[in-house]
Amino acid sequence: MPGIVGFYALNIDPENLLSQMIRSVFHRDDYKVYKFIDIKEGLGVALVAPDCFSLGNQPFFSEDKKKLIIFDGELYNNPTQDPDAFYVLQSYIQKGESFINDLRGVFNFVIIDLQKKRLQLFSDKFDLKHLYYATIQEGFLFASEIKAILCHSKVSRAINPQAFADFYHFGNILGNKSLFRDIYLLPPASILTYDLAKKSVHITKYWDPCSLFSEKGCYDGNIKDIDLIERFINAVKIRLKNKEKLGISLSGGLDSRTILAALRDEARGMPSYTLGLKGCQDEIFSAQIARISGTKHIFLPIILHRFKNRIENLVRDIIFYSDGLYLPYECTEKIALDYFKIAPFKILFRGHGGEIAKALFLYPVAITSEVFRLKNYNCIDFLFTKGNLVIRDKNPQSLFTSSFYSLIRGAARISIEESLKYVINFLHPVDIINYFFIFEYLRRQAVASLNIFRTQVEIRLPFMDEDFLNLLLKLPIKRRYTGEIHVKIIKHCMPALIKVPNSNTGAPLDAGKLRLFLTEKFNSLMKRLSLPGFRHYTEFNKWQRRYFKESIEKIIFDKRTLDRDIYRPEGLREVFEAHISGKKNYAHLLGTVVGLELWFREFVD
């Protein structure tokens, strides 16, 4: 995604370095560039951004010209008419760092104090916009995309084995690691201070994520439904700025439908789109939702035979835009990106985070009845087992070379233990799993996918509103278990949408228990048979076997792949044959091998 790039660097031409970093994140012709450079100090910082928000004429300076700010993103509680960057800098000058805790929005920014010779990086509370950094002997670099940091020749391209271990187990990286050993992600709700004189890095947290949750499951049964509904309506309302640039991504499920309902009359005339296989339920039900709400709707059919044996073409852009941190198992992102280039919107509502309000469907770690029987110390085992999306039942020693296996052995387990060590004794098991979903899966996997979209459009996520989550997560779990909150919001705001079936169940939202049970079973069978009108929106396992077999085989058994001393050829062959024959489902594993290999070729080779 575009965003902030910058550095403090000695013994290098700062103008040339800044120009290289800007070019590395320049993904479309209409980006605007805001920059500051101090050749004497070796300082450079720039914002590369699409013309979506009112960013102002950055950088903004303090009156004495000693402080300046470059700001990326948007605030939802700026009480002034000033650009967000100006408001943030003035608040920082008047109140110091403490004011950051009150900000609501999706952002990161850098403040440089020329007098104190320090620069500071700030992330939002959920880290919904990423900012990476690296320290080298010659200085310090930071950027919204890792490829910008790699513009400095002294940044090591040595890999981080623990990050690879995470990928092979969870399908995404945990914590603040990147695939490179010396490049890190700024944690959520953090202030990183780099002292130019001492060349030191110090990170502090300005907000405690545990404040979202009830300690040890002491939930508040007195919370009224209407209060929660109004919080969500407000979460959508404050994200309605720049309405003429807004669109919405629609499915036939609950999350996007709930956002659309909360928009009420504001939805009329808004562009909406649905992506999927022709004849899938999402195509049918989203069209009904669009007709009722009055959006200007388009369906984007996935026609995979056009890409037969060209998986490398589909994946390469995704790997490049995400710095390899999102591995596209379904390859649909490329189709969406092509549409965004001509779409009638520049800012897109998405339903990410809606799973938090329907715990039974929290992918990939659903809060089933088993969770209620867990003790806190069992949560790590549960999450480690349920989160194993990639290697699955494959013995890693048969897949990896002994030298590579020795580097990653036990590393994924260490990652999840590090992730949960501050909450494991404080939160109820249900909330430990919610914490993992929000601050690991959603922050590292979902946001990485959104960063790809952000090369073309900006994203707004009403379900990730702090005020809404503060109330939602205090609610007893049984009142936020299967989509009850979604249905209540829809019924309150746009009741006609209740009758449109949910593509996940095939039943309308007011179906009784017996009808829901029978319809869901029937719907599931029809999807497995891939009958028109019942199809799932993607069928990646079949695509791998039917359309991508030759491309996958060519990539994973290429001499370049095998010469990396990561995989045993016979182990890879066993996985490939088992999956292609349909005996096993190793779609995630093959997608990971292909994705990481293309990352090597793009960023390391």
C-alpha cells in the first residue's frame, strides 16, 4: 500500500534515497507526494497517498519551525475544520504524547523534533495501517511498505526463520516480525522514539488492548441492545465523510449487509460490488440486498479458465503489493484490483471484524462449546491446534530439509506463547481467543490483504470501531454468538433485508431453529456439489487441481526453489500428488510454498 516513507541516514545522498523510496510505493499515476528533506541532518520523510482524504498541505510545522508532522490515514473524532495532520500536531504540542490515547481513527504518523533531534512514529490502536522500521549502523528507516526500506543497500535481506515457521503453521506471521530478520512492524497503540544523537530506539505503549475486555469474564448482562445498535450506527455514520467517493463490498452474508443496513438512506445510489463464481449464492443474494437498499450494484464474475496455468501472473502482483506478507490462496484479489482501477469509488466499506460479533464463526478459531470448558493454560494448545491451517497433518520433517527444519522447529509455538503471555492469566478463554483474532489474525492476515486493496482504494471498517468494540466485548458471549447482534441491527435499520437468505446458511435471518438446521444441511450439500445457484463464491481447491496444476508444479519443483535448501523434493512431491489427486487437501500448503518462492524471487534474489 502507499503511505509514509522516511529515514535518518548517514553517508548517503538523502535526496536520492528519498526518491527511490517514493518510487518503490508509487503504484498508480494519480498519487500525491508530500515530503520534507533536511540534507544537513540526513533526514527525509514523505507521504505517498491517493487523493481520498483531505490530507492538507503536508508537512505541517510548529510555529517555531522546530517540529513537523507527516500523517497518513484519517481521524473520526477531529473536532476542528483543520486537516487531521494539523490537528494532531497542535494537540501534541499542547498536551504531549498523552493526547494520542483519545484519537479514534485508522492512521500512522511521524513527528520530527529538530530541536531535540528525535523522530517519533505512532500507530493506531488496532494497527490497521502498517508501518515497518529497521535500524542499521548508518541510521534508521521506516515505511508503510517493506520494499521502501530495502532501497537502502545496508539493510540486510537475511530471512527470519521464525516468521517462516509462523507462515507454515498459521498462514500468517504473528507478533511484529517480518520475513526479513532485521525489519519489524510497529506494534499497535505504540510510540517509537528514535534518538538521532544516540541512534537508539525506544517503544512505549499508550493504550492497553485488555481494556476492551472484561477481566476474567465478568460480563455486563445489563447492556441494552439499543445501546449497542446505536454505537454501530454511529460507527458507520462517522465513516461517511467524503460520501461522493464511497462504495461498499457486498456479499450474501451478514457483515456487509449489516453495514449497509446501518447506512439506511445514505446507501441509496452508493456503488456496490460482489465478486465470485457465476451462479454462486453471493451473486444472487447480494443482488437482492442491493435492490432493497438502492445501491448501484455490479457483479464481477471469476472466470478462472482465462488464467489457466498462469498462477504466477495472478500471484506476483499480490506478493509485490503485500511485501509477501499476504499469500493469496484464492487469487481473487487480482481480479478485484483490476476492477478498482476503474471503479466509481475511491473509499470502500468492508466487513472485516464482523466475526467478533458472531463468535461461533470466528475464523479460523471459532468459539465452540469446547472453548467454554477450557482452562486459561489450555488456550495456547487450543489456538495452536486450531490455527494450524497450512502444514495440517503433514510431518514437517518429511517436507523440510534437516537444516531448515532445525531453524523453524518449535518456532511457531514460541510465537503464539509470546503473543499471549500478557493476557493468558487475565482474560477469560473466550476473550483470549478474541484477543488472538483481533491482534494477530486480523491485524496480520486481514490487514495485509487490505494493504493490497489500498494500492487502489482506501478502506473503512465500521466493525473495528473502538467505541463499538468497548461495549460489544463486555456483552455476555451468548448474546454475541451466532450473529444475534447483526440481525438486531439489520431489523432496526433496514428490516426488509431480514428476508434475504444468508449465503452461509441458505435461510432468511428470521428462520426458526428447525428450518435453519434443515436449510443449512441442504445448503452445505448443494455447495459441495457445486450446483448453480448454490455454489460457494470460490472453489480454490478445484482451481488448483484443474487450472493451476502445471504452473504450481513448475514453480515448486524449479531448480531455484529446490536449491534454497528448504524442501525435500520427495516430501514436496508427496504433498503435490496427494492434493492434485484429491486424496488430501493441501491447498494452503501449496499456496504457501508458491507464495514464499515468488517472494524470494521478488525481494531476495
